[in-house]
Amino acid sequence: MQRCLRHPVLRFLGVMLLCLFTASCSSSSDTPGPTAGGDTSTLSGAAVKGPIVDAVVQAFYFNDVGQLVEIVAQNAPVKTGANGVYQFLVDAAELAKINGPIILQTAGGTMYGAAAPVLSAVIADPSSLMHKGGNLASYMSAASSVAAELLKKLADTGVRPTREQAKAIIAQVEQELGVDLSENPLVPGTGVALVNDMLDQNLDLVKSALANNPAVNDYIDYLTANLSSASGKLDEFMADPFHAGMDIAAAFAGHYTELARIMGNPDAFRKLKLFPSSPFVSDDNATATTLNALVVNGQAKPVAGATISFLVTGGAATLTATQAVTNAQGLARVGIKSGTQGTVTIQATFVMQNGNTICSTTRVTVVPAAALQTQTYKDAANLLMMSLANCQGDMTAADVMTAVCTAVGITDMTGNNAAQVRAALMNHLNQFPCGTFSLDPPNTVVVNFNGAQQCGGITGAVRVTPSVNAGSVSWTVTYQNLQKGDFVVNGTATTTFTKNGNLLTATHASTNLSANGYQLNGTSSVTINLLTGLVATGTVNTALVFTYENAQATANANLLYDANLGFSGTVTIVMGEQTYNCVVTNVKIDPTCGIPTSGTMTINGIALDFSQTTCENQTVLITLPVVGQVPISIETAVAYFTDMED
């Protein structure tokens, strides 16, 4: 199972869709939009691990030195109801004065009849609340609390986090925990609900709430420490809670008293995820599709020898076995067959040592066998679904270039000549929190990144040389083993910033820029409205050369972006003897959930229609041979294609 966007074709499609959005990091996106003034906006949602009842909900923003400042609700005190539901009224005009993200947090209350843990959440971009009658939903869960704690750790360094940093943290948590933090934890089957339920079962919360509730915040602290390590991933290492800047082996004992009392260490924790080898099953009642159940521990390491039970809970299908044992990779597999078209729901369960049961469900769609005999369809579905998977946490070349520009601060450098611009940059870097810098005469500045989390964990070096043109400043940036996340960049690119009134145009132009073995050639340009921080227009004219199955492959994109119409253009991908021709028409991405919610994408004649896709209805209509349009759950595809280490 390859991680999402690591397949060369799918990585390129991910770059295609993400590079323009990530370029907006170069703008002053903390500037709020206009408000009518004095109007009430509504912030609503729920606080759920088990439901947090009768807790006070508070909201905070960060001041210039990273301290939390309370935003007092117009209907204070705001308390959670029987299901953890709350409604928080704010003054839009007052909120419009705030830059950066917002933190929500509970105080007090009960869960399962005992004192409740503290839950929190991050609102990366509260701008929708800064307008007349604004309305925003935000949900607090165990998973969202990890994002909030990571953001607080960033602010503890004495800086006010930006919205882009908050978005990056949310993406990191979503990637590593396999969740969508915008989902309602009261809805069964959502990723956040599954994380909550697995905590219930692992920590024996329902049966032993009075004694075990404090372990919830211990586990949130553990996940925060784990994701704060140098890797930024859920793995065998975590940041030392007692020594800042040091990594140690991930452990409960000696660090998290309540967790250690219940479980000892992370290798006793169990998580289960069920996913199919394909979202489709043939209706010939003979060809089996594989169901995979993955069991990992609290360090995301596979657990071998676990017995998994499988059960069809909805639809008509038969399983080749009702039980299977996980192998060395933590996977237990059975087949599913059907002779009846429609949607089938399957549940996998695992009984833990404490006697509690953890569950995971997935869905497949049974379609005519003839529909699955078209290889073009399967390739098209794979291309689409992998590009739509929740991969914002995977760094692309565009992400890295943008992150470097933002961290170094070259977006705001001005001057009449290169020497003046270089001097302004050197002065700016005197308070550089991301590493060290030096001057290589006459005008090149060498910046060495030290991996600081507040700067996105960037390591390696860049050489930046300015040049001044009429109305713009260009920077030749040479990347020397520049690493952000798993992505490593080497080579040289030119980044140009041009301001025209309130509009900032940023252009990345590269020639044979090497990114994880891919050669990137071409330009990406984006124009940003500095008053709103929003992308207005953009273009992508890029060629990617890579190796696929020991042969050279290419991908060429020619795309236009308009804030009102979305993406339109073409992408051509050639791998060996196979060519994929993709036509994108008015595809718009909903920033709330990061998926297309309008427009079409056609790959080798296979139409993919997003006209009925919403953040709440995450399906896409795919035109199959023989049967016509079929709605496919994006969640099912994401569960399959996303890296299963979560």
C-alpha cells in the first residue's frame, strides 16, 4: 500500500491542485476582511469525547507575544448541553480586530458522570465570523485537542501563530490520526468519532469513568509530544516533556501517570482500521474484492497475531471468511463477493486484552462485472481518488518553496537596488527564529534552517540572491538538501513578487529542480488580494519528469485558476505506453473540507462530476461503462488510499 500522492502520477495531480493554494502562504493572510460592524455572529458545535456535559466553552486568540487572550461571548457563560452541543455568540466587529487563529476550550463539566477532561479545537481562519450574520461550526474532540495543544506549543515560543501555521498543524494532525477535524464527533463512523471510541475502549472509560477520565488528557499530551518530535509523525519518538528541543523514545511510563497506570506504554494501545482493496465489487458473485483490517499500536507500529472478526452489516454480500489473523504487517485479510448491485457495509472488530471491543467499518459498491473490465475506468478512478485524498500533510515542491519564502520573509523585502534589498533582508533575519544566516558577498544571503517547529520543521540550507526590476523583486533561491516533512528539494528556482496596489503576484519558476527524485520545470503564478488574503487568479504551466517502473514518465499541466470559477485546463500524463488526458473544467475546492464541490474532471473519457459533492455529502458522480453515473464515497476511497499507518 503506497502512501497517498507517493504514486508519481497522483503526486503530480496533488501538486496540480495544491500548489496555487499553498502559494497563498506568501501573502499577509492574517489580515481580516471587512465587517458591517456591531453584528452578532454565531459559533456552534459540540464537545465530545464522551459528550462533555455542562462545561463552560471559552474562546481565545493569541496576542503579539503568543499569549492567550479571552474572547468573551455575548451570551456568556456558554455551556455545553446534554450531547456536548454549544452555541457561542460573538461580536463580528470586535472579532475583525483579531489577527490569526482562534482556540476553543472547555472548562469543567462531566463525562460519563465523572469530571470531564479538557477538550479544545483550532479555528485556523475565523474570517467567516467577521461579517454580518457569520456562522461557523467547530467541534471539539480528542483529535482536535491535539491540534490545539500543538498550536499552543508553537505560541509558547513567544510568537503569535499565523493562520497558515494553524492550517499546517491541522493538516499534520489529520494526516497522522486519519481524521477530518471539521467532522462532527456525534456522527458515528466519522474519523473523530472513531478516535473517541478507541480511546473509550482502550482506556476503559465507560466502565471506569470516575477513575480513568484523567487519562484522556494524558493521551492528548502524549500525541502532542509524539507529533512534536523531529519527524512530526506518529512513531517511536516523541519530544521530551521535560527537556525542550530533545527527542526521546515514545513512552507512557515516567511521563504520563494516568496512561501508565492503565496501559503501561504505547505498545499496549490498539487501533483498528478497515479498508477495501477496491471501492468496487463485481456482481458476478465469483470475483472477490479483498478487505484489509490493519491493527497498530500507539506508536503506529503493526500488531501481528491479532484475531479480527468480519461481518456484513448492510447490503447483500458474502465473506470468504468471518475471521482472520493479522500478519507481520498488521494486516488481516478476507474476501467479499456479491451477486446483488448496491452498497455493502462491512464491520471489523477486535477484542482487546481488557475485554473491550474496537470496531471499524467500510463500504463497497457492487457494480456490473462489465463495468470493471475497463482498465481505463479503474485508472481514472485511481487518479481521481488519490488526488482527492486527504494529502495536504504531504509536502510538495510548491509547499516547500512557499514555506521557505514565508519563513525567510522575502515576500516583504523592498528597495531600489539589490544591495538595499539584501540589507533589508539581513536586518529582518536578525530576529530569525528558524536557524542561522550569513552573507556571501556581494548580495547572496545563506540561510541554514534548524528544524524549528514554528517554521514548519524545515532543515537544510538555501542561498537567496535578490534582483530588482521595475515594480518587482526577484529572488534566485538555491535549495541545498532543503527538507520539510518527507520532501527534499535541491536545485535552483526564481521566485518573483510583484505588488500592484492591494494585489501581490508571486511566481515560482524552476528549471530541473529536483524534488524527491522528480525533475520540475515550469512556472506557477498566483495573484493574492492582500486585504483578504485570498487567491484571486493563478496559472500553472509545469512539466514534471519522473521514473515509473524503471522508465521515464512525464506530466504536463496547463491550468488557469479564477476565484469565482475555480480550476480549468488540461493535464497530460505519459507513463510507458499509457497516456492519461485529463480535462479540468471549473473545479472549485471548498476550503472548509479541502475537496472539489463543483465542476468536472474527465480522464480518458471517464467523467467525474462534483456538482452534488459537498462537505456534508462527500461523494462524486463517476460515469461507469454500462451502468452510467454512480455516486462514490470519497471517504471510502480516502480510507483505502490514505497511508494506513494512522
